[in-house]
Amino acid sequence: MPFTEYRFDPTMIKSLVAERAAALRANRGLSDLLSFGLSVVAERLQKDPRRYRDYGPYWPALKKVMNEAGYTLGEQSDPLIAQAYRGESAVETLIMADEFRTQYLAQTIVYTNQFMLDGESGEVWTLYDEEMELKHKNS
């Protein structure tokens, strides 16, 4: 299946990384955009683990980045989706996931977990991370 939907222009993402890094330095005096951004995501997930769904097809790659940064979110993944929906770097993956979340929250009902990733076939992909769902049930 070709993944044609929810894609971002790489040049736009690079610009957003630079803008957000500059804003973080100016507003908070911090220089590590990735660590700061991942801590924000972790805080959101701690409050409501099912909000992993907010990141749609970017969740598998974002989860990998978070696990590599020391967050313990489990090993369940979708390698094909993680490969297709990621940036060239961990911080680009974070920014892409955040951009997706912004659009998702503006257009979709919270907790929606079905996404059409190929506009031609109309095939629906379902985001279901059992580990995060269990975290929700246990919270």
C-alpha cells in the first residue's frame, strides 16, 4: 500500500524544527527541543494513555523515539508504518507527530484510531497499541 495521506513537506518540517528550537531558547532558555518535546508528550500520555491515538500514523515512529530516549512505552510496533511516517531525525519525527496531532485535534473526534493512509485504495489502517490501551485501563 502506498502511503499518500498525512504526509508533510520535508522542507516545511525542517523550518518548523528551526522555529520551535529558536522559540524554546527564547521563551524558556532551553536548547534541547527533542528532550523538551518528548517530555511534553510523556506528560500528556501520563494523564491519558489513550491519547497516543492523537499521533495517528506517526505514533509507531514517535514511540520508538521515546523508548530510545528512556521512556518505557513497550515494544509493540508497526515497523512498516514507523518507516513510512517518520522524519530524517528523531526531532523531525517529533515535530511531524506534533503537526499531525494539531491537525487531528482540529478535524477529528478524540480517540479516533482509524486512518486512511492511501487515498486511492480507501483502505483503512487501525492504530491499536495494546500496551498503551492497558496503561489506560490500569490508570
